[in-house]
Amino acid sequence: MFKIRVLYLVFLTSFFCYSQEGLPVYSDYLSDNYYLIHPSMAGAANCAKIRLTARKQWFGQDEAPSLQTLSFNGRIGERSGAGIIVFNDKNGYHSQKGLKLTYAHHIMFSRDEIDLNQLSFGISGGVIQNQLDETQFGTTFDPIVFGAIQKDSYFNVDVGASYNYMDFYAHATVQGLLETRREIYTDYESDNLRKFLLSVGYVFGKHENITWEPSVLFQLFDQTKEKSLDMNLKAYKNMDFGSLWAALSYRRSFDGAQYSLGNGVQSQKLQYITPIIGVNYKNFMFAYTYSQVTGDVKFDTGAYHQITLGINLFCTKERYDCNCPAIN
């Protein structure tokens, strides 16, 4: 029983570790920050946006995963956008720091100035430094353990496209497009870090007090063929000072593992539920995210907590007659 639980933990950990090659994809994008995962959204909105996030997993566990990101993106002229992302990701003895620079181009197909019909393309180039701290391994002599801090950096590229048509949107992105050989994890390390992301959503309820935004996000890891799906529902209520909003996200992996329970064998797939609450007060934004892993076998009963702070700058008036919170 113990061995099978450990095997499942290895599976669960491998899913998160692979997702952390480059900037991890959690639920940050639902906090008004699709640019964080889709470079084509740089400069797509009517405001320049600064977003700061801090995430902590498994409170009470030593060396638990944590992530901090800082992003900025805005419009350049009428048809272009640019952005920058810096992040710090730590998971036990492993950590990574990264910087991404983005350029996006937006093509308008609208017949007038109030109908949104925009096709966008974006590319991000980034440098990421991986680090493995072996100073606290505490092992006897081992030829593959150096007992020091190992570092290695690599360059990679993300490319993507977005289509925003009135209340509908779709995004497709390839992260880690280039094959990159790093020398920090010896021969066990793959040079294929490619990940495919696809987002689709629609906003409705324009003439009601509350607008609703259902959406999905599909992820595919090229090397391991791991797949997961986010199913999201977000609601907005306009207020005199701005807006209140809340979201509920359910992520489920298509891949799983088996474990023994009594005299039988059960299977379980990685899945967790994430409620989010947020407020937009004038040009400021605040959001709190709580994620809870579900299932009979899990590493800890603790949850994941995240705070997002944001500010919108250089805003112009809402340009389009649509339910398009990521644009207007």
C-alpha cells in the first residue's frame, strides 16, 4: 500500500514538475491576465496592465512549491503590443527564474469602430535559468551528486494567435517551441519542453445585472503526451466603483495512476477545484485564488493560495460594443 501511494505521489509530482518547465500554467489567467499564457494578448486591451502574483502550495510543508510573477503589457501604436514577464518558481531543491519579452500584432476586420473583430499574433522570447541545490542532500559519496548548487540557462520561444469576435474569443499557443538541451539533470533530461495551449470562451448577459463567461483551457505536453482540461465559469457584476467578479475552475488530467484500496485496485486522475474572487476598483484589481486537490490519494490536505494585484494604466474609453472584459 505504501509503495503504491509513493508511486502515485511520484506521478503527481512529475505532472507538476513538467508543468514547471518554463512558466507554470495554473489559474492565473482567470485573474484578467490571459497575456501570462498567450503572447498574442499583449496590448490587446484598451489599457496597459501590470499584474503581480504570489502563489504558495501546501502550507506547513517544508520546501513546498511557490511562484511569483510580474507582468506588464500594453499597446504600441494602433496595431501592435508589447509585454514583459519575469517569474521566480521554487519547488524544493529545484528552482527556476525567467524573463520573457513579447511582441504582438493585431489585425482588425471590423466594418466600423464599435464592432470587435480582431485577429492577433504574438511571439515571446525568453531566458530561463534552472537551479538544483545539492548542498543539503546529505548523502555519502555518489558520483552523480556534486554537493553544490548547479545552474544552467537556456533560451526558448513561445508563439500564439488569438481571435476576438464580439463576445467570443479563442487563443492557441505553443510554449517552449525550440528543443533545448540543458546540462543540469544529466542524461535523464529531455530537450523537448514543448507545450500546446488552447483556450475558448464566450461572455453573455449584456443586458442583465450579471454577465457570465464560460471558458475552457486545454493543455498538451508534447514529450509525455500528458493532457489536462480546465472548465471555467466566471461572473461579473458592475458597480459604481468598478466591478465585482468571481470564478470557479475545475482542472482534470486525462492521465492517472492506480493504487490499492483494501483488497481492490482503484484508479485516480489528477484533479482540483479552484474558486477565485476579485474586485476591480477604478484602475486597481485584487484577486484571491484557492485551489484544492480532490481524490482519495494526495500529498497533503493543505490547499494552494494565490494573491493577485494589478493596476491598469493609460486607459482609453471602451471602444467596442461587446461583452469583452479582456479587451474593453
